[in-house]
Amino acid sequence: MRLALFDLDGTLVDRNAAFADAIADLSHDHAYGPEIEHWLLTELSDRADRGDFDRLRMAFQLNESAEHLWRVYVDRMAAAVTCRPAVLDSLKSLKAAGWSIGVATNGASDIQRAKVRAAGIADLIDGIAASGDIDVRKPDSRLFELAAARCGTQLTIGDWMTGDNPETDIAGGYNAGLRAIWVRGRPWPDSLATPHHTVDDVTEAIDYLLTHPTE
């Protein structure tokens, strides 16, 4: 069975839109002013974990516990994140074609899994590895290996990684022995080898896998 691994944020789901909505909701619910909202938007723009809310409490002397604020943030992100119907349909087609599908994502375990469930992806994937599971982040090959293991297999020649981040997804995938498809969006560093294939949308990546299964 062929294995296709995917990044989550910026590839299967739109984290940026969900993030802005989640911060706006959290700030409104707790009556936070623009200073705290700006801090959250700035400090959590790339990723977030529970420790960030310890820093938030210290910076603004907040009464709410860091654990409470983290749980609220996780809930708000899960409520805001979406996976486009076209992407869900493409994943269904890939699964129907006999592929094993996994997610390899950087991020805290609880929030990444909450996004997968809320976005409707959980039933379409065979396994997920989040960096918070083993405190290892992409591009470390061990996270790709864990994703494969969670899918009940191991990395083999001919398996694929699809993502939007040149360093963590594409270079990381290459270093793990995977073929890689880059979803355009971020600038491509001149220092990196070109990806095996480049697309503008993850649905195009899945179409490529379906039409080039033995490449």
C-alpha cells in the first residue's frame, strides 16, 4: 500500500483564517483589550502551546489560569478551523484508490488532533503524528517515521510528503527518504533542492498522486 503524508496547517486546513477568528473570539469572551489581542496575534502567529499562556499571564497579570486559557484557545481554534469540501473529496478519492493517508504536523498534540476532528479529516486518515507527541519537530525524520508507524506501516521508497513549508515539509521529507510535493505560498529558499512536484493547491497534489501512482 502506498503512503501519502500531509502537513496539516496551511496544507489541509487554513490555520491563518481560523487563528484570527479564534483570537478575536477569545479576546471578546474575556473582555481583553487591543493590547492583549495584539500580543496573542503576534506571539502565536506561527504556533502555540500551553506555555505561551503562562507568558501571557505574566505579561499582563491575568487572573485566569494558563490551563484555562489554553483550553479555551484549543476550543476556539477547533471551532474556527475548516477543511474545504474539495479537499475532503480528494482525500476520499485517495483513500478509495488504496492509499494509506497520514498527517505529520508540528504543534501541540491536543490542538492538532482537535483541528483534525473538527475539520472532518479524522475518518479519512490512518494516523497522525504531532511534534508534541515526542517533542520532535519537522524537519526531523523521526516525526515522518512516527506518522508512518501511526498508519501501521513504515517509510519506504516511493512514499510521499505534501506540504507548504519548504524547510520542514519538503526538505524534511526528502531527508526522510520521501518524494515531496510543495504547495506554493511561502517563498522558496534558493539553498534548497527543487521539490519533486509543485502545485498551487493540495487538491492538485492529490490529483498528481492519483495519476502518477508509480512515478
